[in-house]
Amino acid sequence: MRVILKNFKVVELPREVTLNNRKGATMVMEGTIVVGYFQVRIKQIIYAFLKGPLVYTVSFVDKVESFESNLSIAQKAIESFTLK
């Protein structure tokens, strides 16, 4: 089945973050996912961290209407990550 990402835009510009003493960046995007006749508006926060030549990314995706209420749970999980 074909998945289409429609009308995606950055809604929070990239900003610097620190996770377990490692600097990185985060940004928030919003758009619509279309699968067949199914469409849903989503919001996504992406975290990116450098370690040597590698980039590690972690993201949280939810429906637009429930993103804010679930974000704190996702952030607690993300804050528990360590890069070794």
C-alpha cells in the first residue's frame, strides 16, 4: 500500500537541546499521512545527536489533537536514552 506525506511543514524551528550532557537539536513538524482512503493529521518531534561521525535520531509521532498531552510521556522516555 502506498503512503503519502502531504503538506508537511516545520512548526517549531530547530533549537539546541542537551541530553545526558550531549548537545543535539530538535524540531517539530506537522502534516498529513495518506494511506489509501485513510488520512490523519500528525505532529512529530525529532531529536538528533552527533557522536563522532554518526547521527542518532529519535522521534515521537502522534495525532495532532493528542500530541501535546502525550509529549511529556515521550520526553521522559527520550531523556532516559544514553549514547554509548
